[in-house]
Amino acid sequence: MTLLARQRRLFGLALAAILRHRSRHLPFVLFYTALVFVWASVVFCTDALKREARLLLRAAPEIVVQRLVAGRQELIAAHHLAPLQRIPGVSHVRGRLWGYHFDEATGANLTVAAANDSRLAPGEVAIGRGVARLLGADAGETISLRDTHGDARSFRVAEVFSAASELATADLIEMTPADLRLLLGVPEGFFTDIALRVANENERRVVAAKIRSLVPESRAILREDIARTYEELFDWRAGLLFWVFSSLAAALLVFAWDQAAGIGGEEKREIGILKAVGWEIPEVLALKTWESLIIASACFLGGMTLAYVHVFSAGALLFAPLLKGWAVLYPRFALVPAIDPPQILLLFGVAVVPYLAATGVPCWRAAAAEPEQLLRQA
Amino acid sequence: MIVADRVTKIFNRGRPEEFTALSGVSLTITAGEAVVLMGPSGSGKTTLLSILGALSRPTSGRVQVEGREITRLPEKSLSSIRRRTFGFVFPQPHLVRGMRVIDNVMLPALPVREPEDGLRERAQKLLERLGLGCRARARAETLSSGEAQRVALARALIFEPKIVIADEPTAHLDTARASELIALLASLPAEGKTLVIASHDPLVAEAPFVDRILPMRDGRLLKPDLSP
């Protein structure tokens, strides 16, 4: 008989044993599954948010220059474009127009930006899925926005952004630069900020230092700094949740130990029979390990599946306010499914291995007892 | 051959509830012999059987099985002896619920590296011999008490042990079922198997295949065993 066939026999026996004692296992299985569900939800949610953030930043310029007045961002004059373009290492400079638009009817604060290209005609907008949901508008329909004078201006929805990067576009309305200047009251000769392309990674901090000397009232924001901030922000939030749920994990291990240590009369009798008919300690342990592995794997898979549905179908209903931050308020955005295999392996290690270790010792104790003693106790 | 030399077993030693179950029991059982340990509850029959069958270790004294002292053997060797040398029948069948009859018979051999087909064939033959061939695929919990005890006997015989140890095998059977089981046990010494039974059932004690009766009380043999 091959090793595989032998393990298959033990697996079948372990599965039958779990089903026989299902009422004893049920509360533990529910608790374990719930814990994996919570952990996996946090991991899925954080990973998806990070992925969205990375997608968002991939298209972002390497450096953004903003003018500050009294510590707040102000419009920046267009005459700064030429000196910035002359800095060695800078391949392209572009003035950007963007701002916020508060929609009174829905209470949402929307991002309005000028399109980079000429795909939009005057009076046309491209909107994010969150805006589309919020305003109930689809491609071809018309939306109305109030300009800085309080006058309503109508725009035809030429495009609704794809769901692929909803974190970046959920609350976005894009229009022509001229329409945006009228809507937000940005005068000609000014931009919201200036975007710079610097291909060489090693030159970016040097370029940033030169920008500060050329435009002293400005700040230069590097893309990698934003990326790091996002990562740290989401990691911090996820870490917070992990700490909260670590106490639950400790409770799980205590529960697992108690469960395994408190082997009932029926199970003692079964181990006693196995030993009486000649099973060796490692064979009994292999059987018990299979039992633990089946329980742990079932709970792991169950918890992961529930978490996947929770995060990617139900919008991470339970943890979104903490993990997404402001973005959860208005407008809502859906997370795009993204699974990171190393993270799954890590979760498996965190959720399953300690459980196997916690159940191993009590099982070994039972397996090492004399058959006569086990049968007597049963 | 089984030789027990001044075997004593004390439970909960050093505690207020200390209890001496066996006190200096010596006996010799020759190969192919059928011996019945008789005595009331608490006389030490089950404890003596468990020590003779390597299910537990004595507090003091020695036990030899086929010339090999088993009292100081490591657990791994004891497991091997339990599997290959002994077959056990308990007062209750102790079948694993939810498992099929034939799988219960094969239980001792499940972790052993032995081809499944041969093992299954052997289990099926055993069940047929014990009149349960048609029940091989039934679930253990669907058997009557008599059938279950016969399955337990089949399980004890799966490795064709030299020694069969039966502890009150008829305790939970009515007279008809008990007689059936005794008839099955009776065939074992003829095959050269040694049979050690603990029972207070007269049906067992009076069975013609029994060579010797060893009466017990209060953890001692009432008559010293003078066998060679």
C-alpha cells in the first residue's frame, strides 16, 4: 500500500469522526470561521485599496508643484511653467486644472478636473461610476452643476469611467479646461497645480529641491511620497484591526486547546479502541492531525469565501468606514477583486498552523495514554 | 505461552483514593489453551486481562508472552504486540459508529502498509465465517447486539492473532446470542489459538472447550496456579 493510500484511509476515518462528533465541533467551527472571515476581510479590503491606490498613482506625474499661501493651496501662475521646464531632468511640464464641487442635492463633494486630451467637447463631461450612481445619470444623459456664481450649468455625459480603477475615478467629473474655468472660477493664466515628468528616479529629489528654490512659495510633492503615505495609511488601519482581532485569535487558541484537551468519553473510547487493536501513537496522532487539518481547512475556506463575498460583493460592509476613510462617505465606490497569493498563504499560516499546534499537545496526551486507561475513563 | 509473575496493579498510587486491583498474581497459560478467569465484579479480572494483553502495565511483577517480557517494552513494541499477537474482544463491541461493518473489521489494519484488496478479502471471509457476510456494507450502528459482538470478534481476528483475549464477551447478550458467540469462540483453540476469557457467565465457564477455570476474588487467584 502506498503512503498516499494509507493517508487516504486516515483522511476518510478522520472525516467520519468529525461528522460523528459534529455537535461538539459546531460552536468551535462557527467561531473559527468567523475569525478567518474577519481577518480575510481586512486583508482583502486592504489589498484591494492598495491596488487601487497603486493604479491611481501609476498614471500620476512624478512631481506635483503646489503654491501655498498661509499654509493652504492656492492657484499657481502659468509663468512658472517655463522655468520649471528648464530644470535638468524634467521631461515635461503641464499646468493642471482641478477642484471640488459640492453637490447640495446629494451632499456629495465631487472632484472636478480638466481632461488631458481633447476627447471631450465643450459642454460634455466624463463621470466616475460613483457620480453616475449618485446622480442617477448614464452616458448620453444630462447633469446639472452650479458654478461659482450659483448658476446651473448643464453638461451631457459623454462617458462613464470603467470600474477598473474606481478608487481613482468614483467621484470624478472631467470636462474641458474652458468649462472647468467657468465652473470653478479659475482665471486664465492660472492653474490649480503643475505636474512634472521626471523619468530618472534618482533625480526626483534633486529636482524637487530646485523647484523650491525657483518657486519659494511652493511645495513639491513626489509620487513615491504619496504612494508611501497610502501604503502606511492602509497598513496602519489594517494593523489596527489586526490588533483588535488578535485578542479573538488568542481566544480561538484557548478554545482549540480546551476543545482538544477536553476530549469527550466517546472520543476517548475511540482512541482506546484504536490503541487496543494495535495502533501506534504516531498513527493515532496522524488521525487526529487529519481531523484538525480538515476542521481548520474547512473553516479557512469557509471564512475566506465569506470574506471574498463580503468585500467584493457587499462592499466590505463591516469594515469599510475604517479602512476606506473619507472615500466611503460620498460617493461610494466598489472594490475591484484582487487576491494576493502570498497574503493568502500568510493568512493560512496565521489561521491554521497555530490551531494545529494548539490541538497537537492534548491529542498527543490522549494518544500516549494506556488503552486500558482510556477505555476505563470512557 | 503467557507467564505472569507476581503481578500487582495499584491505581491512584499515593493518593487517598489508592486502590489495589491485583495483588501478586502468578499464572501460566500454555499455547492453545482456553482459560476462563471467573469472579465477581471488582475481583480484578479485567485488570489482569489488560495486563496480560499489553493494554496496561503492572505496578510490579512481570509478564512474558511467547518468552518475551512485555512489561518493560517501549510503547511502539507494545503496539506491535497488540496488533500482531493479540486479538481483543471487549464487554461491549466498541464498533466505530458511522463506519461500515467491513471497515470496522479492518480497523486494526487501516494504518498498516498492506494492500487494501487482500485486507478487504480477509475481512469479508472472516465476516462470512461468523455469519455476517451479507452485513459487510451495513453501518455499524444498524447491527443487533449479537451481530455487533461477532463483528468485534472478526476485528480481533483480522491479523490472525495467536492469543485472543475476551473480557466478558457475553455480558450484553441474551442466552441465544451468547451461545452463538461461545460456539464461535470454541473454534479458536482448535486452530491453535490461546484463549483467555474473563467472565462470570456460567454459559462460558461450562463450555466444553474451556481447559481451565481460574477463580478470582479481591485481586487474587483463589487457587494458586500450579501449571508448568
